[in-house]
Amino acid sequence: MLHTVLMTLLIIVAIALIIVVLLQSSKSTGLSGAISGGAEQLFGKQKARGIDAVLHRITVVLSVLFFVLTLLVSYGKF
């Protein structure tokens, strides 16, 4: 019973995580943009504003929840 509940939650969180990631706006163009964009974000030149900040926080929460649920499901001995 608990395994079924955890698997259902894991599927819901996975779908929500996919949707939230797809809703985020693109911040770079190609490989060169990814390298320079990462450096700018590391040094604080890019700031997330408005909905992008909210989506970023939701992504972090959902990814941590996904990781914890995956560990609980894979452990298997409740």
C-alpha cells in the first residue's frame, strides 16, 4: 500500500518537474551561450526576475522531492 502511494507521488512529481522545466525561459543560445551564461550566472550578472525566480524555486523543490521519493521507493523495505 505504501509503495503504491509513493510510486503515485513519484509519478506526479516527475510530471510536474517536466512541466516546470519546460515553462522556464531559455537563458542561452547554443554551447557558447551556455558556457558564458554559466559564468555570468556564477558571478552574479544574471538575476532571475518575476516568474523565472518562482519557477526556479519550484524546480529546486520538486527536484529534491523527486530525489527523496526515488530513494524511498528504491529502498523497498518500509
